[in-house]
Amino acid sequence: MSDAVRYVGLDLDALHTSDTGDGIRLLVPFSVLEPIRVLDMLVLGLSTAVREHRRYAAASGRIRMRLAFDLGLIEPLLRGWAGDPLVRVARLIEAKSLRVALVS
């Protein structure tokens, strides 16, 4: 993730991230990177990194990439963040119908 973020000229430590257990949530403010650059460059960097990892990792150690994006307002809440975009992304990532469609 840090290499992909660096690919678009950012520092992962300067962005808001949170561990989701089996992934990472990355919050990118509009003022830091335009949404179209996230989609174009960050996804390209991530997919390149995953392909490179697969070249060297054993089948049991390979990772898979699932991404979901949303735009909207979020706000800090207690020790995390809250907002409709986060709810929509979480639902997309865990949607069984989406996983089935991607497998076929």
C-alpha cells in the first residue's frame, strides 16, 4: 500500500488509515488528491504491486485485491470516522452478490 500511495506522490503516514482486520481503509481528502487520480494512478499502483507480489509469493501466501470507492463527506467520531460513504463502501466490499459476480 505504501508503494502504491508513494506512486501518486503521497506518504501513507500522512493519510488517515485504519485496519479493517483483513484490509486497510484509506481516506484521501479532495485537497490532497483529486478523485480521478485516485482511480487512475492509485489503482494502477496497487494492481502493479499485487502482480509483483504474486510473482514471488507461494500460492498460500498470495493476496487478493478488492477495492471500493465512494465520494462524500465524512467526519471524525471518537477514535475513527463516520459518514455515509464509509457505510456504502463497507457494504460493497462485503456484498455476497458482488463476490459471486466477480468469481464467475
